[in-house]
Amino acid sequence: MASNNGQGGIQQLLAAELVAQQIVNAAKNDKYARLKQAKEEAAKEIAEHRAHLENQFQKKVSASSGDSGANVKRLEQETDTKIQHLKTEAGRISGDVVSILLKYVTTVKN
């Protein structure tokens, strides 16, 4: 009878081990399923965020490229204005510069 009880106890332990293994396997499968779902959701969020950023970038590019002709024209006008100002100033003081240079060239120092 003792061997029957021992044999029955072993069978119970084996059955309990089998049930525990099934529970662990089910938990692992659930964990992997949750990880896969989280990965898919993260990939979806990343794609949405990337699309949003790309859309903002394209808006900025189109806004700035539309003005590029106007910017070039404005810069050309500013450059022409500055060049004209420099020419005017050079013409105004060129006589003084020439006289200063002649003074230094013709003055003899001991």
C-alpha cells in the first residue's frame, strides 16, 4: 500500500508539474503577444509622428521656396543700394584721400 501511495504521489507531482508547465507556457505566450502588440503600436505611432514631421517640413520648404525669388530680388536691391552708397562715399572723399597721399609722398623727413 505504501508503494501505491508513493506511486500515486509521484503521479500527482507529475500532473502538477505538467499543469505548471502549461501555465508557464501560456504566460510566455501572453507575454510575447503583448510585446508584439506593443511593438506594432510603437511602429504605428512612429510612422504617424514621422509623417507629421515630414508634412511640417514640406510646408516650411514650400513656404520658403515660394519666397526665394522675392528674397533674391530683395537681396539684389540691398546690394545695389550698398554699392551705390560706397561709390558715393568714395567719390566724396577721393579728393581728400589723394591730397593726403600726395602730402605723405612729397614730404621729406630727416
